Amino acid sequence: MNRPLRRKTLRALFTLPAAAVAMLAAAPCAMAQPQYPSKPIRLVVPFSAGSATDILARIIGTKMGQNSGYQIIVDNRPGAGGTLGATGVAKAAPDGYTLILVSVGHAINATLYPKLAYDTVKDFAPVSLVASVPNVLVVNAASKYNSVRDIVAAARANPGAMNFDSAGSGSSTHLSGEMFKMQAGIDVVHIPYKGTGEALTDVMAGRGDMMFAPTVSAMPFVRQGKLKALAVTTAKRSASLPDIPTVAEAGLPGYTFDSWFGILAPAGTPKEIVNALNAEIGKALASPDVREKLAVQGAEPRTSTPQEFSTYIQAEIAKLAPVVKQSGVKGGQ
């Protein structure tokens, strides 16, 4: 009941009056529009369908569309570690009709790829953080290692004897391990695979000593008794894994690696449009059904102002740059 009135109200909240848009002298594209949005909004996902980024985009985009009455179209543009899709969005018209959902890989790529076709900071207008997905340090269920301290002690006693698996060079599963090595001062061999599934299979088989795996991928095997979860990589314990300590709590103070996701627009997108999108994202993430769907994916909703997200991206680039450099990996390898 009262559904038409509710939808009308939501549309009004998301629609910018023509007079307000016309005041933006630096945004000729927006000035030409009588209201925003007046057509479907394209949300680019720089990874393939079924990826974590894609799943989050569809959950959040669907709810934004339901709330506002306007269509959000998810457009998968995979390739080159996410840089292909980002390049297209960086060059798109700054009119609010092209957005991109990026992951922590966006900050990693700033160092990983020396010759990007875009500037990671200057060519985008941050809209909002949307979620975090902790990686979890796992070992074989029969492993003699039962804590972070056990692993650090063993690695220090036998440099180069231990290894850690990852979903591929330059991935969050790789760099969370490299950061662990740096901060613990240990020598552990990195073994890259072509995906999370292959890497976890070898850890379960005892061929890999450990892995910093995405929570959603690892926890089914933990529940089945095939893996042991020792710690999560985020600064705070995961709401979905409250009994698992953080790496910092478990023996490596100061360690934190966050697999975050957020939405960007092309640089030059009018602030009024960015703020309207930010508000819609916040409303979507506050919905109980969205929070439930995110929890199934091991993701935790996370919001921010556009400025907070901008500052966060720059801090992440600075934090991850030395980790990427020490790993020795380059984009395309």
C-alpha cells in the first residue's frame, strides 16, 4: 500500500532539479539534462560475471534501482587486472551515467602497472565505499600450525622453507601475504595459482603451507573441517567470523589488509550528482535484504562520504606501493 507514493518520493530524492544542475558552469553535460537521472545508469564491473565485484555490483545496483525507480545496468568489462574497464570509465563523459565498482586492486594497480592509461587519483571522482571482504589466513586442517605466532616462529627458524599460495601475482591474496612477510620479517616463498579454487585445493592437500584467502571462498572448507582459520586480515574482527582473531591480535601488531570495494565516477562529475549517488548507495546498503545478501558473500557493508573515500584511496595507494615493489611483480606477469 502507498507504493506509488513511496516510489515517487524516492525518485524525488534522487532527481536533481534542472535549476540546480544548470548552476554547474563546469559541467556542460549535466546542464543539458532537465533532471538526473533521465536515462539508465551504467555500472561498469572491470571483472567477469560471477566475480566478487560483479556479485556486489548486482546486489547494490539492483537495490539502488528499486529505491529510485531508475535502471542501473551492470556492464562487465574484464581484462588487464581491472585496468581495461577503468580506462573506459576514466574517458567517459562526466555526466553521472557511467560509474565503476572497483576493488582494492584499483589502488594496487597504481603501482603494479607502471604505464596506466589513466591517473588512479586524478581521473576519477570517488562516490562511496560500499563493502569490505576480509581475507582469512588458513592452513591445512592437519597442519602443525595453530596460530600466527606458530607460523612466524617456524618461518624465522627456517627461512625460505615455507610457502604461501595465492590466486595470482598482484592479487589481494598475494599482496596480503607479501605484507605479512614484510611486517613479520620472514622469508616465505610465494606460489601463484590461476585462481582461488586451485590455490585452496593445494593447501587442503598439504602441498601449500598457507593462504590468505577470501572469506567467502575459504569458510565452507573451514566448516567442513578441511581447513583451519587462524586470523582475518582486517583491523577489526569480521562480523561473520567473530571468534577468529585479527592478524594483529594473533601476533603481528599493526598488520591490516582490507579487500575493499567502492564506486567511482569519471573526474569532473558534478558534486550534486556525486552526492545524490552517494545518498542512494547509503540507502541501498542500509537495507536489511542487501546486508543479508552481502553477509552470504562474506562482505560487510561500508559507507563513506566522497571525500573520505578519496582520502582512503590515496592512503591505500601509499600503503600498498612498497608491498607491490618488494614483491617484484609487474602488471601483465
